[in-house]
Amino acid sequence: MHLQHLPFLAAIAGCVVQPVVAMPQARTQEGSEGTCEKTKVAILGAGVAGITAAQALSNASVHDFLILEYRDTIGGRQWNKPFGKNKDGNPYIIEMGANWVQGIGSPDGPQNPIWHLARKSGLVTEYSNYDNVTSYNKDGAADFSALFDAYDAASEIATQMAGKALAQNIQDSTAKTGLAVAGWNPKFNDMEAQAVDWWSWDFEAAYSPHESSFVFGYAGSNLTFNYFSDHDEFVMDQRGFNIILKDLASTFLAENDPRLHLNTEVTNITYSDHGVTIHNKDGSCVEADYAITTFSLGVLQHGAVTFHPELPPWKQEAIHKFDMGTYTKIFFQFNETFWPSETQYHLYADPTTRGWYPIWQSLSTPDFLPESNIIFVTLTNEFSRRAELQSDEQTKQEALAVLRKMFPDKTIPEPTAFMYPRWTSEPWAHGSYSNWPPSTTLEMHENLRANTGRLWFAGEATSPTFFGFLHGAYYEGLDAGRQIAAIMKHKCVNAKSPKLRECGPRKHYETLHGTTFHSEYTMLNGWAVDSFVDNNPDEEE
């Protein structure tokens, strides 16, 4: 998934703390009456952006920081749970959230930093072969190959069109519009074409083409898959995907490190040009010179945390302008693998409803979790929310009915294990990852990214170049941490430096324009894919 599913960072200044192998553990935060714990920088959230922000501070010799995390572990939307049983009677570990390293890079080119961390941790992954897909309709197996070819041909044209629109500052449209002009315009009643449309767009974006930006929908994918590579790796490491983040954290956080506050729910943030105070549900509070919120876009949209003063209108508008998608994987374990064991993906075209239990992915194939008898189906957005509101049993029976149409010659048994997350109901997430809506300019996104006083924002949603991707969160956390460290040390560097960007408050726009001038696509606004990128996360200046 992207969790599933835009780099632009300078090298990290300063020295590195001597690595500590032991993992940080939960610490009980004890508030004292009327007294707040004091720190230089408060980092709100221990997902990818939060941990890389802390890494950047540590590398710049800023060690006076606190990380406040809602859950009992670091990892954010890199979230796993035990499921089913293996031959020894022990559960498998499956990923409820982020599940792919997308665009890993090439030997002679830039490397995706998530893939770099994955290799350092020895993460167990397997190549996602999107050509290894079998298609089905209500009568069983069917051949959609001509439709796949037609979409790919149109998408290639659309990619060039979107790039031209970005470079020439042409008005954005929906991805559906761009694809239609390029030659892909599936009829509403051609359900096989609609299934291919879902597989080719929604499966990545979590939103449909008519709900997605043409320019930035393609830009996000192009900058990942063309800049790094079009090679995706599926994670099935039984330690969990978040082991890479735990290993990274262990290089600057000691076991039981008092700077890591787990099980801490932030309820209010009071901010100004002079500092930030964070109030928590347990009555404790933290006073900081600066704070970095890495909350998901969904958390910000749901008002789960209040702000004092209220966020300015330009900030509120940006928060509510962008979309938070929901991407739900529904896991089944059976007593046998009754589906083709060599096939990775199984695409279903429902006769009446686009996106109805459409893509099934086998984990029981060779090189994944062989003989696990596990398969999962992915839903997005309105069908994700629908599944969240109904019972597990209702969802299970609907999905089993689809399997019986896909494999009419098989007897489909009840699963031995069944589970799925309810992402929009998780108070620390309220969704899976963000999506760039149509006719939304870079200026509007800069307002989402901009700081308010000494309160900074970071995460996959604030990355203009890698919007919605894990590596977007990685770069945004590093950028916020590095910039705050430079401001604190009065070392904002010259923009002409070959590696480092000018630091300081991020720009926002009180007045928005219909398009954004091409000159605004700069490093200072978080947009660049060039030699400024820190392609080696271990390299220090």
C-alpha cells in the first residue's frame, strides 16, 4: 500500500549520537499540578515523520526534545497485528497499514530512504508483480488483457500531458478528465473496464480518478516511480514493517528513554511566536520552544486536537481542502489455498458496483507466506467506510459471496480466521493516507505545510513531491527537524549552498491564485527532485 501509497531534503547538519542498540520502551508521563515539563522541541507523534524529525535534531546536536505518542509503540500507520495460525500454532504478523516500499530506487540512481532503512534492518520483502494478475467477473475467470493494454496506453499519454500542465502552469482538472482526453473513458455500465479503472488508479490513490487531481495525481506517482524506480516491494516481515523505524529510533533513543512518552493523548495545543504548550488527556502538559505536529490529516480534520488560538482561516481551509483516504485490507485464512497458488493478484468486476470487493491478493503464493492459506481483499473510501459501519459477519459474508462467483467450481468454506481494521474510527489516524483533490494548487498545499507561529507541521500529507507516501513523511520529518535546529542555533544557511536550503518560517498565501507560478516550485517550498536530495540517509555533511 502505499500507507500505503513527494524528496527534497538537505543533508543533515551536525554530529550523530552514539548508537544505542536497545529499543525505547513506554514511559509513564507524570504531570505535576500546575507545572509543565519543559523541553526545547516537542514532537507530536512517533510515526515516520516524528522519528525522522527527532533524528534530524539529534544529528544537529539538539538532544533536548520530547516525543509524545498516542499509542503504546512507535510506528504510526506502520501498524501490524497477529492473525491466524501457522503450522506451529503461532500467529502470523500482518500489516494493517503501510505494506509496501514503493519505488525502491536503482543501483546507480537515487535510493528511496525507506528502502535504505529496510535493507539496514534486513526487512523481509518480496517483489510485487502487478502483471501477475488474473481477472474475473460474476461467471468466473475472464480475460481483461485488452482493457489493461488500453488503460496503459492512455496513461502513458496522460503522464506527458500532466507533466506539461505542471511545467507550463496550466489549470488542473480531474484525473478522469485527463485520462479521457488521453483515450481512456470507460462507460459507466462496462463493469470490466470499471474494474480495470479501479485497479489502475484507486488501488494506489484510495480515491477514484474523478476525485483526484490530474496534475498532482500523476506528479506524485511520477516523482516516486520515475525518480526512484517502478519497483515495489511487499513487506511480510514477521517482526513487522515498523521494525525499520524502531531500529532507526534506537540510534538516538536509549531503552526507557525519558524523552519518549508513549500512551500520551494530546488534547490541546496553545501556540504563539514565542513557544508552544501541549496539554494531554491525562492532565500533564509540556512547554516547548518549538513543536512539530505529525498528526495525520484525518486527525486535524476531525478536530481531535484543539488549538489556541484557533488555527488561522488560511490554515483551516487548507486542512479541509485536502482529502484523507481510507484503504482497508480484509484478511482471510482458510484451511486450504483454493485459489491459483502462483497468482499474486485477483481482480473482480462486479456486475453492478464499481469497487465491490475488487482486488484479492494472495499471501499463500511462493516467496510470500507459502502454505499460509491467507488471502486479503482491499476496499477503498466509501466501501471502506461502509465495512467499518457494519458487523464483521456481514462484511465476511459479502466477501465470501464474491469469492464464490470468482471460483464457481470450488466449494468456498468459512474462514478459520478473519480480521480487518476500522481506519476512520481510529482516533490516532481517522483514515489511511492523504489524496490531492482536483483543481488544488501548490499554493494551497503550501498553506497546509506552513507553520503557525512556532508550531510546525510534518507528515506524508505535507510533502508536495511525495504526497501520500511513507518516504514523503520521512523527508518532511527530517526537513522540519533540521530547519528548527538551524533556527535555534542561528545557523540558517544560504540558499545558494549546494546542499542546504535556506531555513526559516514556511511561506503561506493569504490570497490564493488559480494556478501557481512555476517559479514557486522551489526547494524552499518543499519541491525538488534534483541534486539537493539527500540520497544517502547515512551521509553527513
